[in-house]
Amino acid sequence: MKILCVAEKPSISKAVSHILSGGKTKVRNSRNKYVKNYDFKFDFPGVGLCDVTMTSVMGHITNIDFPTQFSWGKCNPGRLFDAPTIDNVSNKEVFENISTEARRCNRLMIWTDCDREGEFIGHEIFSAAVKGNPSLRVEDIWRSQFSHLERSHILQAARNPIRLDMNSVHAVRCRMEIDLRVGASFTRFLTDLYRRTQVFPLEKGGFISYGTCQFPTLGFVVDRYNRVKRFIPEKFWYISITVKKDNKTETFHWTKNHVFDRLYLALIYQNCLKYENAEVVQLIERPTSKYRPLPLTTVELQKNCSMYFKMSAKRALDAAEKLYNKGFLSYPRTETDKFPPTMDLKAVIQKQTQNSTWGQYASELLNGRFRSPRAGSHDDKAHPPIHPVNFVKLEMLDNADEKKVYELVVRRFLACCSEDAKGKETKITLRWGTEEFTNSAIVVLERNFLDVYPYMAWKSTTPLPPLLRGETIKVATSVMKEGKTSPPQHMTESELIALMDANGIGTDATIAEHIDKIISRGYVVKVRKNKNDFIIPSELGMGLIEGFNDLEFDNLSLSKPFLRKRLENCLQDIVSGTKVKEQVIQEIIFLYKQAFGLSVQNSTKLIAACRRIMDTNSST
């Protein structure tokens, strides 16, 4: 029997074929210089020793588009909501290689990434294969289930194939069709509008792109910018006292924090001044902990790289992808934050004992300090949390991004398998007159996971004076102080990632792409202030969002996350089988058509908003 195996990337094809063949492959070139065909034999359970050809694609090999009669300039943009669509072959060399290799095969085995997009690419591969071999049926496709390139894991995947998830295929196709129809119609409308009015000069060939994810993403940035810009500080007042014992002076803070009425506070303060002493009304000493981190998800990886390394989400994910393709990390696109109970975590730790920096710590975990990781609440049922698969010396990696990401993943994994940091907290509450004041101190007793995870800090604070419950002590100083409220800071990339994740804008795998897109489109810019990188909107980005905000939609918004989140929920319903693709397309397109019609009718408001932004900026 002849089996054709197809991976999503050339590097995966090479690695898997090497494992399955035991290193004994015959390599043939394809018409694409990056794609090789590997011939070998493998014993599949229930089938026997088979002739195998393993090849790959390089992502999607087809795309969805409109027929030529619906090209730009040939029809009204609004017609695209109902126009027919066609499938085009986007990579003919790779498509034809699969068709050719499939002619001699009896069965097709898919080795794409185990996520929705991977299922769809698997179906694209089937479409190419069936062109060369019409006898192949989708029901007969073998689908490997794997999340990293460790040898035993790949052998397990080869010996226990599952079926292609057609619900996931339909969900991706639904999302692609909606994104095409909505994106193309609004992009053409906005571009034509801006070109015609010249409100914002576009370079030759330039355009105003609209995306169902990129505009809500831009909306988050604009909303934060407006909150900062429109912020008006308010004065507030509070009381602060100090006490002194054994030559140690300590400040205690008002438990009511602060008030905005100065006269009210002055009356309280005047009453307190009648009392010379304060009484210790509460003394609490209790153990406390600094929790070790949860297992690593894609979103957390992107947020961490942004916070710790000032690395963009796209750069972080690109580096993690490369480390995965090289066999050093598990699959980096996952929502799961708990390890499966069957996973041999100690075997993963063992591989890290040879490192000169954290190897000793890994050895200590194996010698009695190992603790089962905390379990989060998310499980995508496809991939475990991101973790190291094989050891590599940092100096052997290609660039600084890969080194930082690999080290972060390893240290995060070792921290997950460690004990929480432990300490003792002391909290003292004083009553002075009618008011209470408090302070607390922490003594770190055991650092534990912090010894291997320098990205988190927890330090002992200055000890409190040795006071006893019920003791009275003289108030050394008291003062009524004035402060003012502070504006929120501009948007950081880690905050934007968290907002997108919480509001269902994109997936863990596409968040980085959407952020990168609004930057490359010129809708936002990154600025550095006090060693921090912030994302702020450009005039164009502000004008677009303010324009859509000015339109009077009925329970709709093109700049808020609600429509896209509704689509993401519907896509999940398709995957679970509670909705069908056609139903979701009809439901979502109906809403966007309404919004499109209102946008066309009120196009003058879109232009007025952009002019207003530009005039405001020029005057300031």
C-alpha cells in the first residue's frame, strides 16, 4: 500500500520523515525549491509495511476570491455581500506536486498543525490530491494528532490517526467568506470615498483597508487615547500619620484612602487631633505566598515578551514558530493552561539538567523539589501548554529573539513545576480618634520558583515596629495631604493583547497579525516614553474610528468588538455542530450589510470626523 503524507511546512515534513524512516529516506525534488519529497517505508498498525511519500505545503495553497466581473471598479462595493465566490490555486507548484504524488497513493495522511486552520489546510491538501487521484475520499483521510516533534510523540501520532474534523473546516471557510465579503466591500467603499474627497492624501496605489478584527483592535487604541486626552485631574485629600518605637519610625496609611471633599476631611482631621495616642486594634501575622505562574499559553507568551523584552507579539510568535519547526518547543499556538495528567513532566525537566545556568535547578526538581503544576481553566483539547521539547544551547540559536523566547519558555516550565514562594505577612491597624490607619510588611522565607524565574519579583519589605495588640503609642506626626488623580497611560501592546483576547477579537494565533496590520496600515504608531513602548492612533486611525462612532447604528458598531465576538462564538458553534456554515454566513452578513448601507448614507460624517481630527491637531 502507498501512503501520501503531507505536512504544513517543509521543516515539519523533513523532521517527521526522518523519525518515521529511522533516518533512511530517499529525497526527491519538487518544482518548488523549498518542498522536498521523502520516500521511505513505515509499518502502520492494521495495515502493515507501506511505501510512504512525505511532502509538504507552505501554509494555504488556495484562496477565496470574487470572479473577475466583481473586480475593483467593475461593480458597486455593496454587491460584494451577495456576489458568488470562487476558489483559486494560490501556490500552483505545491498544489501540482501533491496532485502528482497522489496519483500512485491509496491513502492520504494529513500532518498539518492541529488547530482550525490546520484542518482547513488539510482539506485544501485533499482537494489537490483528489485532482490527481479521484478515487480518494474525504472519509478515508488519516489525520495525525501531534503538538511537537519529539520522536515517541510523532510515532504515537503516526500509529493512531484520527479523522479530519470537517466542522472545523466549515468554520474556517465561513470565517474566510465573511472576512472577504465585509473586508472587500468596506475597503473599496472607504478607499473610493477618501480618494474622491482628498480629505487624507493617499499614496499612489494606497488604500484604506477595513477588517472585522483590525477595526475593533484600532478602536481599543483610540478609546484609550481619548480617555487620556480628555482626562481632567481632580484634587483629593487624605491623612497620613507616623509612629515611632525603638528609634524606628513608620508611616501608616488611612484605610479610607482619600476623599474629594477637603472641608469634610478637615473636620475629621480636627477631631483626630484631640487624641495624642493611637491604639493598636489589629495585629495579624499570617503565612503568605507568591504563586508560581500557570502553564504558558500563546496569549501569555505574547504578553510576557512584550512586557519583559519590549518584543512585539508578531516577533514573539515568529520566534516561537521557528523554535517549534526546529523541534525545540511544543506547538506555540494553544489556549491550554494545564498539562495533561499523562504527560511525563520529569522527562522534560531531565533534558534541561545539562544547561549551565538553570541545569542545577532542574536537577534539584528531580531530586525531590518537583511539584505538580497548577491547572488553569482553559483547555483547547488540541495542544498542551507551550513547553520545551528538546534542549539546545542558547548560543546555537539563530538570533536574540529565539534565545529570549526559548529561555522564557524553559524557565516558565521549570517554575510551573516548582513550589510557590513562601513568606510571612504582618499587618498592623491603628485607631487614631475615629479613624483607622494601616501598614503591612512581608518577609520572604523561601524563594522557590523565583530562583529560576527572574521575570517576577517578590522581596522582603522593611519590618514594622514591634507593636502589640491593644498597645497605645504616641502619634509622632500627622498631616493632611493633597493629591490629584492621574490619567490612564496610553495603550501598551501587552494590554492590547489582553483586551483582544478577553473580547474575542481574533484567536490566540491571529492576535499578533491584527496588531501588526494596524501598525503597517499607518492607523497607529508606536512611541517610547520613559523606557516604555505605547501604541497611539495616527490622524487617519483616529478619523476612521471617530467617523464610525458618529454614525447612528442600531445596536451595531464597526469600531467595537461585539460583532466580531458574535462571529467567533458562531464559529465555535459550527465546530461543536450546533450551527451550520450557511446559517452563520446569512446571520452575520445581514448585520454587516445593514452597517454598510448606513455608512454609505452617512459618508459625509466619516469625512467630517477625519477633517475634525486633522483641524484639532493642527491647532494644537
